[in-house]
Amino acid sequence: MYFNLFLDLETLFDEIYKLGLIFNKVDNALELIQEWSSRLAYIVGKASGVKPSEKVRVALIAFPERGSIMVAGSGNCYGGGGLKMITLAGGINVFGDSPQPCPVVGPEAIIERNPDVIIAYVSYSYYDPCTFNTSKPLEDVYKLLISMPGWDRANAVRNNRVYVYALHRGHVGLGLIPGLAWIAKFLYPQLFKELDPVEWVYDWLRDNGVKEPDKVCKLPWVYPAIPSK
């Protein structure tokens, strides 16, 4: 037997319950399952109401600070999720037809697929809101992306819908759900105007034993800020 807690929302809660049985922590497991399954249902429920003609087309880029354009393809892409995350958030993955889970593409592929939104997440070693003293790394990646040759023709760049966010120590396990909250907020800020992904991240950190994350993690989690309208 092995667990796939890190990357699969479909089996996540069942595996948490089994771990509760193994470590005699069933009550704790059930508490976590109740809390986070309701949050997952909230996002999926609202996103499922988006009409097919109104679905946002998105490119999800992993770790652009490493010098390549690795996108979410037909599966999960490291700790940031992938096809399932975008689908659950009500979006369309423009690279969802790739046979690879995390293909590396050239800059021209973004122009050809022309996403409405570009989302990029950076590793916590590159930028961590809880330990760094500047948000410049986020801004640097953002400037890098919007200055890619020809990307000014892509809808996402033309409409100022490029976002870079911090993948704090990997959105894995239950952390996939705050990660999903970010994606939903990027795609449909009005539909999810009451949703605050930062608070979900803080709750996840508290569940992982981080004391007062709202006081410890003082820097922005995303750049630029998501517009309220």
C-alpha cells in the first residue's frame, strides 16, 4: 500500500482517513476532512456553474525562475496541480491536450494557444513570503513573463491577466485546496469575490503547526494584486 496524498484530490480525503486509522488519530482526521472537503465543495460548486462559452482559457506555468516554460499539461504538474486543478476551478487548460503532464514549451507556444489568463507559481526557495524581506522575486518573474517576445499579442498579457504566486513549500496534500483557491480567484475574481486564498493558506499553515502565520508571513503571496472588479 502507498499513499498519493501529495498530488491527487480524488483520493486525498480517503487517504487522510486511513492515516488517521493507522496512527489512531481518527478524530483529527475527520476534523480535517470536514473542514477542507467543505472548502473544496465550495469552489467546485461555484465553478461548475460557469457556462461553457464563458470558461476562461488558462496556461499554468511551473517554476519560470528556472529559465524554462514548463506548463501544466495532461496531468498534475508537481506541487501546483495541473489539469485537474484548472478543470475543478472552471477553466480550460490550453495545454490540456499534451501527452505529457508537465511539458516544456517554447515562448511561441503561448502565442499560438493564446490563453486568457497566465498563472505562474514559483518555488519557496526562490520566494517565500514567510522568510524573505522583499517581494522583488515575484515582480522579477512577472516582468520576465510579460516581456517575452510576442507575448504582448496574447490575451492574458494584453488584458493584464498574468499572475505570479508563491508556492509556499509546495501546495501538496491538503495544501492543494488553497492552491485551487488561488487558481479559482485568478480565473473568476468576481465569481469568487468573497474568497480570500491568503486566509486559506494561513489555515493550512496552522494545520501544519505554524503559529500565527498571518504575523509571520508578511509579504505578498501574489503579484500583481488581483483586481476586485
